[in-house]
Amino acid sequence: MTHREEGEFSLQLHLSAEFPPDYEGDDDGYAWFEEFENELKPELVNAVFAVLQRSPRWQAVAAPRGRDPELGIDIDVKRVIRG
């Protein structure tokens, strides 16, 4: 039987936008959030996987755990130790 140790690391982004005082509410239809979703989020996810894949000692795979994929991504990261 193999021995397994576990740890956890979370990176959570809290997104917001600030508008001038004359802003009337949802006038922009949350365009700032769509910009994040369409431009930044894919690049952030790709960057995380790129960093993890640089080292052959680490394996990373997306591991959905029932969370809405629009809200976040779970990644299983395993350190490969060869005896």
C-alpha cells in the first residue's frame, strides 16, 4: 500500500468594479465581468497549468468536484516521487 500525504492551496479572486457617482445601476450589463470572463479568466487558468507543467515531477489535471465551472476550477496536483 502506498503512503499518501495531502495539502491544500486556494487562490480566490474577489472581483469588483467601481463607477462614477452618476452611474445608474446595471447600465453596462456587467460588461466589466464579461471582460474578465472572456479575456482574463482563460489566461489565468492557462497560466496556472503552464506553471505546473514546467516540472516533470508534478502532474496536474482539472478535477471538477460538483462546483459550477463558471465559478471556479478545481485542479488535482500530484507530486510524483520515484523510489
